[in-house]
Amino acid sequence: MDKNFYRRINIINFDLFSMKGVVLIICFCMGIFGFSQSKVTSIEAVVIEDKSDPRALEILKKVNQKFSENSPKTLDSYSYKSYEKISLDIDEDSISQYRQFFENADLFRKKREKDSLNNVSARKIFSKSKLFLWERAQEFLYSKKYGEKINILDNRISGLKQPIYELIALQQSNRDQLPAQLKRENRGLYRFFLTDTIEIDGRKNFVIRFREVNYKNPDKKRKYNGAIYIDTETYGIKKIENFSKNKNDGIITSTWIYFNNKWFLAHETVKLKMSNMVMEEDNKEDPDEKREKNKKQSFGTYAFLTSRYFDYQSPAENEKNKFKGYTFSVKNIDGRTLDQYRTDPLTDRERNTYKTIDSLGKIYNIDRKARVLGGLLLNGQIKVGVVDFAVDEIVNYNLYEGFRVGLKAKLNESFNPYFSPDYTFAYGFKDDKWKYRIGLDIKTTLEKDSYFRIDYYDDVTASGEFYRRLWNFKMRMANYGNNLNNDRYYRYRGGSVSYLNDVTNGLTLVFAARKNLEEAMFDYSFRGRGSSFGNFNTLFTLKYSPNSTNIMTPQGKSLIDQKYPELYFNYEQSYKLIGGDFNYTRFDALIVHNFKTMLGTTGFRLYGGMVFGDAPIWKNFTMNGLASPRRDFNFNLTSFLGFATLKGGKYYNDRFVAYYFTHKLPLYFKSFGQNISSFDFVLRGTIGNMAHPEYHQFRFRPLDHLYQEVGLEWNNFLSTYFNLGLFYRVGYYTTRNFKQNFAVQFKLKLLEF
């Protein structure tokens, strides 16, 4: 969790119940539950100076080696429960002083004229309750045979009647993975020192203190950033404390318990300073006195998280039915059963929070705002009553249509839990044509994604594209700029019937049958038979993502955490039936993976495809060129599978393989502003061939030699949320013109790898 990010959120000086306020509350919750202990303090620069204690490094090396052995997941089965509480409040030591100051009769006499109503209201809330409170109880089940299952036993968020499901399923960072300070790829960010051995809970522990490499020790700052307590017998992690540089700005603590010869997370606490709230009492004396004589007092506002884990059992019940469905399941959402799981009763201040914020939530309609913004931030959907709108259909750009504006509206579960019709329409300003799609989803169950779909459509798309069915929102957005410089489009109109089924948490299958009339929208003829054909085909699509976590919500399955590896596979077969003119076979596959080492994070995408039989050019493969064929200078947006220096719409193959490698170095620096920058090295390449290029009467080239480009991406360019990439073509297709070989590319940082 980047504390500097939260420092920029002055929780008192924004309208808490406006759309902006709800956005920040959602971001606040995501940050708290996704905290990383390594980010309590900002990294200003990596300076290679003073060395770690070799004894400490040797101990940490053994901790890494034995982490899997010490993990509960080496057991055949286990179960335990947790209770978590998040709040936004004043420091407990200041509450009585705050109340006394607030109750001063002269307070706000002159400030009311310049303060917003909500500014005063927020301060009134703090006098009697917290500003925000969220409770959650969970049950964790694990079986070596069936995997992991997490049941959300109950949940309550102040101000909300209905939860944001994707948020209530967020997990803490240290529950089942190695803490950030101990990861090998982060070793260069810290200096470690073995300082002591102490006894905790009857077991002897090494005490290793650490600090960031750039850490100085001015008078007002601590000597160390934190401490790690390591069990001397098993080399399991007993406890980690991570402090902010400035005292009272924050602390994060995680504690483990030794149970059944394994180390289970037992307790986590987070306290992070968000902002300062300055309160001023008017001077009762001469009103002409200088303002400096007025009494001022500053109160810090803090984010708090407390998590307690209990009721450990191993071995545990191992019934298959308990592991059905997705990783997460929701049992209750109204908070009525939370008393069963609270490790401590609510205080008067916490009970007042629900009463106060819930009543304000009704007045300001927080539920509706949260549903709208939660869907937008997490799934790319804007929920308005019974209708969901897809944000990625609102505006697009490609070389054939120019700017394309559209609207995709889908009736959601509030209309009917089983039947969900949708309608999409779009208009291209350059081709001056309207497009549309009408569809209906018919669910077969509410326990998982399993539904039939009927479609009727009339639209255009780029020739030779990789199928993107089952790609998530982030992947689709990463491919947004794929056709900025491609005008080789074809029109397809017809209908389809399909069936989608999530066989398991990580395996999704789709079967579809389609009857289309397809026509090239550029000067083209296939084997002298023209540019328009009938096409009847079936399409089988598979997605395998065994490590990703999902949750079933009333809206359908939602991805909580995308983990690699992932496999996407499409198999298309056309038939000379029902007016079909072709009998070809087409398949493509995409494998996505990344992994971390001491040398940094490496990610790769391997993909390719083949076409057998006669097929028009749009059923072959374009090579995802992003460069402009009409300009010497190449500037484009990132693409999930694209090449920055390759000209768009120029190359087509009926078989190809391609790769996309990226490596992030574990070196960080700060230019200006709050964001930390780093560099990624990128290598992309592809090769293929076309068996019968003479079948296609239009100007194109097979790409039958290895095409490669290398690049360097500056992450968080100039402290923005964009990455700047510089790419250069190398190898067979290099020309003497530097501008043709060179490209500049922009990517939104949130799209990640």
C-alpha cells in the first residue's frame, strides 16, 4: 500500500458522499486489503551503499528455502476462520481531546463561511463515531485434492446496504505468501542486520532488523524500518513489524502461530496516517488581533486494519461438495451473524458509526454510487438501475471507421436473474455506417457461469485478428490500440447460438455455431470469386487459468486475482452446409505467464495459429502491426499482441508463431512527484508463412522471416501513471531509415504486464 497515495487524499476536504468520495473510499478499501509491507515508506532512490549483515542474509536464505515446507498448504487439509475490521478514524489517544476541542462553543463561528458543509459534517462525525467501518468474517478451507475454498461468512460496510462483491473478496498479502521484504527480487531494496535472539511463545527466535537502502536517520526518524522474527528451529516466520520513517505515521504488523508443525497467519494490524485535520478556535479577544493568536490544533486521521485468525483444524473435513464452485463464495452479506465471529465486541464509537453513516448513506444514495463505481473500476461496467453499460464500447478508433462511438446496454440481474437481453449499436464517422448486435443470455444456474446465448448482428472487424473471447477487461483494454493504423476490415452479418460453461474454477469452455454473410471492405478478391461469401462454422473456445481466483456474484462470475499461467485456445471449423462457401480449419492458442527471480520479474506471451484449407484473408492471421504505413514517425498505443514498428495491415500468414518477453529490473528510481519509476526490457518476435498467397488478390506480404523488435519501457514516466516505451526493429526487416525502424509507445500503467 503506497502511503503517499493516501496522504494525497485529504479525507476531510472532499465531499465524502459525492461520486469522488465514493471512488476514494473504494480505492482506500482496495489499498488496505491489498497492502504490501514493503510500501509503507516511499522509495526515493536505490543507492548501492552499506552492506547487510552476512549472518542475517544466510538466515533469510534458509527462510526462503523452507518457506514451502513451513506452509500450511503442505498439509493434506486444514480449515480456519478470520475476522477483519477496517476503519477510518482519529488516533485513539486523541479522541477525548478532540471531543473537548469540538464542543467549544466558539468553534467554526467564522469558519462556516469558508468551509464546505461536508467539511463541518465530517468533523461532527468524528466527534461521536468513526468516518468509515467495514467488518468481514471468512472461512478458509484447503484440501490437497480439491484445492482452496474461501467462504465469506458475513460482511457489513457502513453506508452500504449491498456490498461490492469484488471488494469483499480482497485478501491480505501475507496470508499464504512470502512477505515482500523476504522475497529474493526485493533483497536489494533493504539492508538486514541480525541484532538479537529472543523467546516468543516458548520458542527461540532470531531478530533481524532492516531498513531501506536509501534510509537516513535524522533526529525525528527511526533507525530501522522494521524487524523480522525468525524461528530458530524451523526457520518459519514468527512476526514482521514494518514502521514508517516518521514516528506515529504508521505501522504494519503480521504475526504467525505454530500449529500442526506449520506456520499459520494469526494476527495482522495496520495503522497508517492518512492526513492532518487542523481545527481552529476563534480568538475571543480583540477581533482585530492577528490570526496567529487563534488556537489551532492538528488531529491525525488514520486508516486501521485488524485481522484475527482462529479455530484452526487439521486435518479438516474433506468433502467434495464443500469445494464446489469458484474460489470465493458468499454466505451472508447483511452483517446479522457477525456477532458469532467478532473477537472483541464493538465499541460505542463503532456502533455509532453504523448508525450515523448508514443514515447518511440513505440521504446521499451511496449504494447506487458504489455499485456504479465499483463495476466501473473493477469490471469496466457502469451499472444504472437494471442496465449495465460497457465502457469499452463508448469510443474507439481504427483506420477504417475512424472514430467509432457506441453503446452496449445489458439488462442485469435486477431485471431478471436468469434472462439478460442486451443491445449494442455503434457508428463509424469515417465509413459513415451504423452497426448493431442484439443478444440474449439464458442462465442455467445461479451457482456459476453457465448460460446459452443467442446473437443477431451486423458489424465490422479487422481482418485476421486473434480471437479475444474470454479475455478479461484489462486484457481487452491493453489491446485497445491494435487497429489504430489498420484499415483492412470486413463486414459480417448473421446470427449465432452458443453455450458457455465454467467446468471448474479455472476451466471455461464455450461452444458456438454461426451463420454469417462476410464481405471485405477493401479492394479484395479470393481466388477470383469476389469479396463476399457465406460462412457456416462452429467455434470451440477454452480458457484454462488454474491459479486465478474468482467469485460468484448476482451479476455473474467476477475475477478477483488474475494469476498465471493462463491458456487460451480457439478451434474453428467451417462447413459447406446451409449456404457456407468454405471448408477450412483454423485454430490459435495463447499462453501467458510470468515469474519472479532475484534478477527481477519476467513475463512472456507465446502465441500462434494455423489455417488448413481454403479461407479468405480475414480468416488468416494479420501480424498485429501497429505502425502507420503513411508516416515516417511511428507513435502508437500499446497492444497485448502487437508490434510497435511493424506496419499495420501489411502482412498476413496462414500459420505463424510469436513471442513477447518482458523483464523488469529490480532497480527503482524517483524523478519527481510521488511515483517510483523502473525499467522493463522488451523483446518481441514473430515468424510464419502463407502457403498460397496467390489465392488472395490484394496487396500484402507474407511475413516469412523472423521479425523482431527490442524496447525499453520507462514505468511511471515522469511520475505519471503511464509507461513510455521506445522500440527499435532488429534483424532481417531492418531498413536504412532510422525513423521506419523506431517507434514510441504509450501504455496505461494500470494495465500492468
